[in-house]
Amino acid sequence: MLIQSTLCLAAQEIASIQTRYAKKGLTLSEAALCGAREFIEWSHYPKNDLSDPESGYEFYYHAHTADEMQDGEHGHFHLFKRNEAEFHHLIGIALNQQGLPVRLFTTNQWVTGEKLISADLVIDELRNFDMATKGRLGPVSRWVSALTKLFFTDMKVLIVERDRKITQLEIDCGDLMSALNSRKYHVLTESKIDLLDRLSQYLLPVN
């Protein structure tokens, strides 16, 4: 269970980073593009993904074609944990056109090419998500790390529900591999989130 102080610190980090970007005339989603002049569908930002070699955590930002995007969304982050010969998708975080996170989601195995592991293991990896990267995307990596703390409980629920959905798909598709590779099933679980409301619960009012 995350303690109150951890949530307060995460909220402060998120608010501080987004405020600094706003003063520069940037949204978080624009900052995630790492200075790219164009936001090209399916391209990864940064190009080779942002990784922390010491922790094994990484993420990238991208968008699908317009007909595959939910209304009002700009793009989304995919978060991963890499272990030697395999990697695991932890959670997806969708941002709106204003750069605010509005939706969390999990995906089927074929979507990212990950090695699917149990919900318990994914949750353990997500619980410790922390990226300390330098350079232009340093603040974005801190923002993503803080968001996993502030919305950890919400993410945990989705990951547990993901495994329940996979169990049902295994029955519907006839076997596990058919379920995990079925193009009919992309996003397995998702939920809307409200960052401003969550921040208001943990940020101290300014006098």
C-alpha cells in the first residue's frame, strides 16, 4: 500500500513538471515528442524509445491512425520492464490534446510483442517503476514515474482485470495462444482518469 506521503510527493512532482512546461508554452504531450517537427502516426517518440539501463524500465509515446484513436486523445505512452531476453508491457497512459492523462489501459500480447506474464508479476514491476534519465526527456520520465505512483491503485485494478479477460478469451478462442494473438482483441481493459481531481486530493492549498 502506497503511503500518503508518497502520493503527495508524486502529485507535487506532476504538478511542478506540467507547470514548468506550461510556462514554456508546451503541453506534456508536446514535450513527449522530444522536439520533433511532425507527429507521425505509429512512429515512436523518442525514435529508439527512452530507457533506463540500470532499472530496465522504458517507455515511448505514439499515436495510431485517427480512426483508431479515441475522441479528443492526442497519443499515449506505453510503459515496459525489460529483463535480459524479454520485456513486459506494464500499462498504457493516454493523453488528451491539452497534454493531460485521461485514460489508462492494458493491451493484448500481440500489440507490443511482449512476453505476457501474470498480473501479480506485472504489478510488482509497476510498483517499482522509476526512471532516472537525463537530457531533454528527463522531466517527462519523472512525470511518467510519478503518475505510476499517483494512479497505482487504478492501474493495479486494470491489470488484474486483464488476466480475467484473458481467461475468458482463452475459452472463447479455444486456446491461450489464439487468444493472445487474436487481432480482434487489442485493448483488454481500460478506465478513464481525472488528473486534476486526483491532484486536488494530495496537493496542499496555496495560501
